[in-house]
Amino acid sequence: MFQTSIPQARRRPVPAPPKAEAPDCIGSSSRMAQVLDRIAMAAPSMATVFITGESGTGKEICAQSIHAASDRAHGPFVPLNCAAIPRDLLESEVFGHLKGAFTGAVADKPGAAAMADGGTLFLDEICEMDLALQTKLLRFLQTSTIQPVGASRPRKVDVRIVCATNRDPEEEVRQGRLREDLFYRLHVVPIHLPPLRDRGDDVIEIARHALVRFSDEEGRHFTGLSADVEALFRRLPWPGNVRQLLNVLRHAVVLNEGPLVTREMLPLGLHCSATRQPASAPNDSDTCVMDDLIGRPLAEIEQIVIEETIAREGGSVPRAARVLDVSPSTLYRKRESWARQAAAS
Ligand SMILES: Nc1ncnc2c1ncn2[C@@H]1O[C@H](COP(=O)(O)OP(=O)(O)OP(=O)(O)O)[C@@H](O)[C@H]1O
């Protein structure tokens, strides 16, 4: 049976009648101002844009902004996550196939490149694309023609390409995982999205916008962040970037009423990760940990310390057990019991 594990919505062009709306790409830090300038400069051209940045920094939202600000905004924006598609289906996902081209091809199916005709094709996680398909993608970029699997003749399409990766593309080229000629063909206008921790007060600006939206969606009455939550947000390293910030806020809004987001509403362990920042203000960090632990039930403190130790030991329970001077089975038992409690609540 011909099946993919990709949700249908990811493969459908985002409908854009009459014109794609620019998504909110929030931030007024100097680093983001440079990014927004580059988006504005690159958008009207046909040049391929190569977006890099850690996971959750907003690469897809940046690609949507480029599309929305281009003269193709009336056309489709088609995102395709190369990492989410099984390798043997990727060619058909990009270029389409004809009925009977392979077992399970029960009907003609247009690929993402054909669906993006007149618009923008966003190839996310481009470095995950298999080398053989990279060769076909290069041919497509050079000729603007596609040949669906099973078709005898190529067909012209008019597509602007934006691609993204959270890897270092030059290192991928050195390692032989990304074709050098494809890299140079794609890397015409590079845009690097800085991690959230390097965007100064953008973290607060994004949080305030998200809070208004989530409050509205969840029927809550949040009006802002408490002063100590703002201070904590500025200190956190945010390894999951904007996506992590949004998840933290959604969690607070769903489980509480408002009007302010306070430290107790934040998920366990988030506070302690503030201590992982370079020790520019060690006393601040120590105070942060103490303030967060004092006043919590002892069982909760135990859970925070155990989970944090496991995380610091790279996820290894046996190593964390050695650090905490208990047996690994004690940690496994406690974690199972927390998982049962969480499932029951
Ligand atoms: N500057 C921003 N302002 C508001 N929301 C943002 C901003 N940047 C990212 N987001 C939101 O954060 C979430 C993650 O963004 P996005 O999916 O674009 O990141 P990504 O870099 O493509 O992630 P991945 O590498 O995991 O694919 C989305 O919900 C997006 O709308």
C-alpha cells in the first residue's frame, strides 16, 4: 500500500486567496532587525534563499514571510519537510508520480514542485535529502522542469525555492552529505536566524504577544508576566528557542487563570536550566535555584533534582544514579511512579 507518514496538511499548498498573509515574525532586537531587512530585500527576487538556525528559531515562519512579501504571494506556499518523509517516497513527494509507476501508485499524484507552481516551495531540513535525489533537485533547479516518477517527458514549472536546515551546511558538504554543487546553487541569499537567547528583549516581546493570543484561544484572562518571570526569561538559554517559549506559555495559560504568569506556573526544571548559562552572574543563578526550590513540596524538589541530574548526564540514568549515590533501579522506580501519577492526573 502506498502510504506516507506525513500529515496531509503538510503536503497541501497553504491556500492563499487573495494574497498570503505575512505571519507575525516578532522581534525588534538588532539581530532580528537585520534578518527582517534581509527578508524584505530578498523577497521580491527569484533568488533561492537558504535559511539556517537552531531548531525552533522560526525558519518556517521566515520562509512564509519571504513568500508573503514576494510578488508570488497570490500563489501557493508549499512546505515539504525532507526529514519527515521516508527516503524511498521523497522523490515522488517532490516530483509526483503517475498511476502505476510503482506498487501502490494507484492514481496520478502531483508532487510538491508541481503544487508550488506560481508560488514558493519550502524545502525544510534540506540536508536530510538523499544524495541521489539531490542530483535530481539540482537538475530541477537548473532547468525548471520536473519529471514525475513514471512520466516519459519533463514539464516546465515556475517555482521559487526557499530551503532551511538546522545543521551547518558547510560541514554537511565537507562530510559528503550535501552535494557541493547543490549547496552553491541553493546558497544564493543566506539568512541565519539567531538563537532566542541572543535576541535580547525579543523573548519578552514574543512572550507578550503569545500570551494575548493563547489567553484569547483558551478563554483566560492573562495580562502579562510577573517581573521575576521576565527576569528569568531573559536569563534562560532556551535550547528549544521560540517553540520552547511558546510551549511554556501555553502550559501556563491552559493550567491557570491569570492575570499574571508567575514562576509557580512554569514547568518543573525550567528554572534550573537558567543555571546552565555561562557563569556571568553566578550569584544570580544560585539565588534563582534557591528561590525556586524554597516553598515547593520536598517530593517535587526531589523530582526536579533527579530529572536535572539525568539531563546533565546526557540522559543516562546509571550515570545520574552514581552522581546521586543511589542505585539506578531507585531512579527507574521513581520515574515510573511519576509517569503513572502524570497519566492519572
Ligand atoms: N519571531 C517570531 N515571532 C513569533 N513567533 C515565532 C517567531 N519565530 C518562531 N515563531 C513560532 O515558533 C514556532 C517554531 O517556529 P518554526 O517552525 O518556524 O521554527 P523552525 O526553525 O522552522 O523549527 P524546526 O527547525 O524545528 O523546523 C512556530 O510556532 C512559529 O510560529
